Amino acid sequence: MVGFAGWQLTAGGLVLLAPVLLVEGVPGGVGIRAVAGYLWLGGAGGLIAYTFWFRGLRVLPVTATALLGLLSLLVATALGVLLAGESLDPLQVLGFALALAALAAGQITPAPRHPGIPASRTQMTPASRTQKGPRA
């Protein structure tokens, strides 16, 4: 999957190359800071981030995976407030709190629907999805 994401990013860059050259023109020179920034974005922002992302998708439960999008927004907002000196108005603080509450609530395991059946029998595991019933 990481390779596929890499090809998608490459294709997107190539599609944007012509419009950028038409609007901005050819850059006058590329300094060491620009090369370092590109390597940082490609390495940490691309390769490492996508590797962890796809690993997380494989090992995390479905509900936790679905809520990762909320976590990304919350971390970005918190970093903006803490590191960039941004501020939130009261409505934004309320939205942040609601998103945080939704993230926390999504981690709660629901009680089994059938009170007489133990919880372990109501949850399907990957192995139980592929097993057939008793043989005759």
C-alpha cells in the first residue's frame, strides 16, 4: 500500500507540474534549505507517515481506525495553539471539546446485546468469520 500511495503522489505531482510551470515559471535556483525541506516532507511527511498509517489500519479495530481522522484534526489544532500561538474562539473550543468527546466515546466497547450470552460469544474474531459450523 505504501508503494501505491507513493505512485499516487508522484502522479499528482506530475499532473501539477505543467500548471505550476505556466503560472510560476522555472525557479531561479534551488537552495539547500529547499532541498532539505523537500527531503523532510518526502521522508517524514510521506514515507514514514504512510508506513505508520497503513500499519495502523491493519492492526487497529475498525472503530479506532474510523476515528483516526478526528485525531488528526485534534492534534493539528492543538499544535497550532501550542506551537504557532494560534487562539480559538469559544465556539471553536466547544467544537474541539465535542470532537474530543466523540473520539473518547468511540473507544468505549458496547455491552453485549444478549444478556444471557457471554461477551466473548457475541464478538466475531477474524478466525470465527472463516470457520464453518460443526461437521456432520
